[in-house]
Amino acid sequence: MAVSRYPCRACGRSTEGEDTYVICPACLAEFEAGANERDMNRSGDSRVTDDSVRPTPTPEEIEKQLRRLLDDW
């Protein structure tokens, strides 16, 4: 595949890549630094979840999931 120049998906800076989904090295480094910082701030308990990522299901959704599991069983 040919390498061409495309705008960075984060900042718009011209960046070399094989397709249009490219991130420039500066934005990648910034993202990785933020990810490392979040990992360092996270507690040792891996069961801790972020409620903004996975919303709490409603009782109706829970019942629907349980019925589906029981029907499949």
C-alpha cells in the first residue's frame, strides 16, 4: 500500500500514512502520556469500573437479559 500524506485525525496536521485514519506522532505521544497517567492513578483493584463508560442497566434491561439467558439454557 502506498504511503501518502493525510490530515491527523486529532489536530489536522499533515501526516504520512497508508490511509486516511492517521494520528501524528505528537498527538500519539500526548494520548499515550495521558493513558500512562490514568493507569498510574488507578487503584490496584482491577474490578473498579468507570460508570461513564458503562452505564448501569435499568431493571427492565436486566430482566430482559436474564430471560434471554434462561431461554437459551
